[in-house]
Amino acid sequence: METRKLGTSGIDVSLLCLGTMTWGRQNSQAEAFEQMDYAVSRGINFFDTAEMYAVPPNKDTYGKTEEIIGNWFAARPGMRQKIVLASKIIGPGEYFSYVRSGKTRYDRTHIREAIDGSLRRLQTDYIDLYQLHWPQRTVNSFGKLGYEHGSDDGTPLLETLEALQEEVKAGRIREVGLSNDTPWGVMECLHLAEKHSLPRMQSVQNAYNLVNRKDEVGLTEVYIRANCGLLAYSPLGGGTLSGKYLDGKMPPGSRRAIDERPGGRYNNPRTDAATRRYLELAQQHGLDPCQMALAFVNQQKFLTSNIIGATTMAQLQSNIDSINVSLSQDVIHLINEIHHSNPNPAP
């Protein structure tokens, strides 16, 4: 398994990162243990989680995924030191009234309380990469392309970085990162970190896949030039690129079937049209469509790690096998033709 540096840190992370958000909702603890054991056997040393998980989020499953990971660490003595563990503090939102009285912010009090909870559930005394799950300010993410300026930016970024510095100094987190953020957010955080000698953001966890290449408009240059690489989530578009949702199909127990939140960036006619063309392309070249989608992400120069997730062992095994797939320049050219004819249908 190839490894890459996490930003400017001394941490090496595997090219594939094990996503965990189904554990505690779609997957049992026993299934999660099996996934972690297998992933480690294949060379994955990087796990990503969040206090919000399992997903779809609700009060009953809040923190369940971290608890499962913590139980795995307890059952596997010595394994904690071999895993680069990432987690996230929940941002503001209408769905999270059960988290810190429904007034989640990125200030000292909330960061401290969030880390307290994550460390307790994870049964560890440090987190390797601690991420802000999404900005407090209004941004064009989660299906939005146009930016609408908001009046409340929440906690000033400088205050947030100062609070994170206290946690780094206390040894409770090692490095920090962003998620669902924009070029301005990344550059402003890097600027403030350099100006005030505060922790620099080492990564950005954003959606990136064949039907959502929005980051290429501006962020990929930042990833490369600022050495603050992408942790790509939803590389299969929440399972969309497998084709399992085409023609109105709704597999029982699938994420889309159990998610009661309205909308969904991947559930639209343009995404369906693009998915059909990618499925046809994979078939024409003798490729598994999911492995083709993952290999496309794996081959990006701005990528630090590709966050894969699965609900079955067969899916996990196939996803990890994508590291052995190298897309030819002809296939990349045809992928780009599809993209240019129907760009970013699921931003």
C-alpha cells in the first residue's frame, strides 16, 4: 500500500483511508471489527471518523462509530499506535439539537468538550488529525455551487486556531484539518497560522468523485502549492457510481433508503445520465465501475488519501483492490470527455 505525507507533518498515511460512518447504523460492531482487521491486513493505517457518526445522523447513533473504534482498540492491544486516527468536531446545523444544547461552535469550550467526548469514546488519549467538519460561515458546499454571503461567520477563525493550539500543546491532538471548505477558508486558515504561529491545516476533507470535481476549479491548486492535500470522501458518490440507484432503484437498507433528510446531491437526472455513461465506459474497457471510479481518484496528484467505505466485506475487498488498477490515458481522456459534456452534476 502506497503512503503519502499528511501535509507538512511527519505523518505517513496510506493512499486509502478506511471510512467508518456506517458503523453503528448500517453495520454492527462485529462487522466493523472485521472491516478494520481486514483493512489493516491490506496495509491501511488511516481511519477517519467523526463525533457525528453513524450516518444518517440522529440522537440515538451519535458517537456510536467512535465507540466501536474504541472497543476495537481495547480488543487489539498495541494497535492504537499503528493507526493514524482522524476525527471531527460537528459544525452548526438544524439536525443537531442534541449536541451541546444545539449551539455547536468552534470556540474553546465546544472544542474542548467535543475532544473530551471523542477521546472517551475512542478509548485513547490523543487524536492524530482533528478536523472541523464544515465551516461555521455560509459556504457553497453540500450540493451548492453559487456562493451567498451570510451575515454570521460564527467563531472567528483566529480564535478557533488558538483553541486548537491549546489542544495540540496539551497533546490531545497532533495535527488539524478542514472539511467541506473552500479556497478562501483554506488560505485564510493557512495565513493566520503562519502569521500567529498557530497549527497549520494539513488536509481538507472534501467530496471528490467522477460526478463532483468541483474542487478542480480552485482548490486543487491550493492542495498542491500549499501542501495541504485532499482527503477525498464519497469517491463513489455515496454508492451512486455503482449504478445501484439507477431507474429509481432503492436497495433496502442502502444509505439513500434510510436517510430521511431531504434532497441529496447525487439524486438528480444529470447525475443519473453521467453515471450511465461511466458504467458504459467501464464495461467497454473491461473495468469494474467502482474500481474505475476509485482509481480515478487514486491517481490525482493533489490527493493525500482516498476515503473508502463499505457495508459488506465484498465491497471493501473490491474497493481496496482499486490500488492495483491503473487507468490508461485513453480511459482518462474518455472520462474527461464525459465530465466536460456534463460537468459536476452532483456538486
